[in-house]
Amino acid sequence: MIPDTNVILKDNKEERTLTLILITAFATLTIAQIPLLTYPTIQASRFPHDYAYSASITVGLVIMTQIVRVLFKGED
């Protein structure tokens, strides 16, 4: 089982709260900005470079997931 933020910081409520707020804020900021920058409406219906960006991000996420799975496999 991969430990999450709640398990790692279970002994310090203040640190856990601040960490979760920062993680959520960063994720929301990142997710909100990427579509605006990646898929400009002026290129609508044909996004020549943006489909390659999305594909590369997807491949990167799959690779990172496998790396994390391998790294934390022995911690069950």
C-alpha cells in the first residue's frame, strides 16, 4: 500500500492541513491554466500541436505511475 499524505502526516494536524491545502491549490492552479494555454480557441477544431502535447502528457503520467508503483512495491 502506498502511504498518502494523511498517513504520513497523521501525528501533526496543522502540518497535514497546510500540506493538503497547498497540494490542492497547486493542482487546481495547474489544471485551470493548461487548457487555456494549450487549446487556444483561435485554433479550434484543428489543434496541430496540442494533440501531441496531450499524448505526451498521458504517456508521461503512465510512466510516472509505473515508477511510483515499482518504488513503493516493497512497502506492503
